[in-house]
Amino acid sequence: MFLRTLLHCALGGALAIAATVLAADAANRVTILYDAFGTAPNFTKDWGFSAYIEYRGKRILFDTGDDAQIFARNVKVAGVNLAELDFVVISHRHLDHTAGLSYLFSMNPRVRIYAPKESFGVFGSSLPSSFYRKDESLPSQMRYYDGVPPETMTFGSAWPAAKFEMIDKAVEVAPGIHILSLVSDKPGTRELRELSLAIETQEGVVIIAGCSHPGIDQIVEAAASIDSRVALVMGGFHLPAAPDAEIARIASTLKDSRKVDRLAPGHCTGEPAFALFRKMWGERYVYAGVGSVIELP
């Protein structure tokens, strides 16, 4: 009995060590699956964004691009198995980030999807019935629910069978992997909630943004509360039509104030911003076109 127990403990310890080694040896990288620029052969370029993240054994899909067929094609070219995902993050409701969901569901219909919580959102939502004013002087047939509404009113989703989990605050969804939730106050997208990823690494936090409608500077500020060292910022920075002064302000904030080590802008960052960022970051600028594979610390 003693020998059996000893062997059992030794085997358990060996398995734990092996699991740790495998996790350490696992690929830590981001593959860009969808964007409108790139040099990788066989990938189709189109406006939109999607990235596949592998980190510490987790496999995460971030957004799904603008066209389900193009998304499917690029996923296959990249050799990504959507059936093996641990979870999905959808940054915001715009179609250039969500249109590939139909293909995702065909491959993995019950995958957990973290999406922004919004009133009357396309991912599904709910509100307390106290949100609207009541008037008890009306006859029951003129009142909502005959004057007896449910305590919580639940609204539909564009994808009713999907397994959405609504996010409206920062949350750590896996060890060292955080979802940030910010709300835009910019004209045109005011009150739009957007999710970003912040991943803790040995060299600082890695930030992956979809469109940065709340402002990439605000997203980086939120991530800096996890780790003040910002190792890498990537994704769309929403500056395609921004004036030079605004692009310069963002660049200065990221480089001088936040000390962002590496920058990998893509999607809606904009060509003038690409030019200035490449000049300012030099060899620390990371090309992130569709098909690019970016190693993480």
C-alpha cells in the first residue's frame, strides 16, 4: 500500500511537471486572420478584423471580420481549428467584426462568446422593467403587459442559439487574460461599448483592440492598471480620417507617456497613422497585415 501511494504521488508530480513544461513550450502568438492589407500568400484582404490568439495553452478568437466566406477561407489558410477554441471575444457590434459569426457557429455552435453588454444590444440584453415610467391612470389595455410587467425584461439576439456572456466591466476570464470594457464618448459612436483584451506577460501587458472607439489611449490606460509596463499594443486604433494633430497626440501618449514598447497597428488605424507610428517606433514597429504571425513574450 505504501509503495502504491508513493508511486501514485510520483506519477502525479511527474504529470504536473509535464503539464507545466507543455504550457511553457506552447506557442504564444497572435495570427491576424482578417484585415485589408498584408503580404502573406493565399489570404484574402478585406476591411474588417479578426485575430487568433494562442497563449499559455489557451486558444482565443478575437472578432470575426466582415464577410463569413472570406473569414472561413482565411481561417482554413491559417490552419486554425475553430472547434478547439477555449472562448471568443467580440469587441463590439459593428459588422466588420461580427459577420463571420455565422461560420464560427457552423464549426463550433456552443463556444463561449464574451460580448459587450448593451441595452437592446444585438447579442441579447435585459433591463429591469422599472426603466420606463408607469401611469396607473390608464386602463390596463393601454398599458404595457396590462400594467403587470415582468421584473426583468429580456430582449432578443441576432444569434439566439449562441452562448453569449455579456461583459460591462473589466474581468479576468483566464489566468493572466483580462477583458477590458470601455464606452465610447466620441461623436458617431457615443455610448458604444467595446471590449479589448489585456494579456499579462513576463515583459508587461499585451493589448489587443478591435477598433478603439473609446480611444486607444483610454484602453491602454485601463490596461496599465494591470501592469504599468506595456509590452505590445495591436489592432485597430480608429484613426483613418483623423487629422495629423490627433494622430501625433495619440503617438506621443503611447510612446512618451505610456512607454509602449512595441506597436502593431492594423485595421482602422489608417495610413497616415501607420506612417507616423513606423517612423516613431522604428525597429519596434511590428507589421500586422492579414496572415501575419506575431510572437508574444
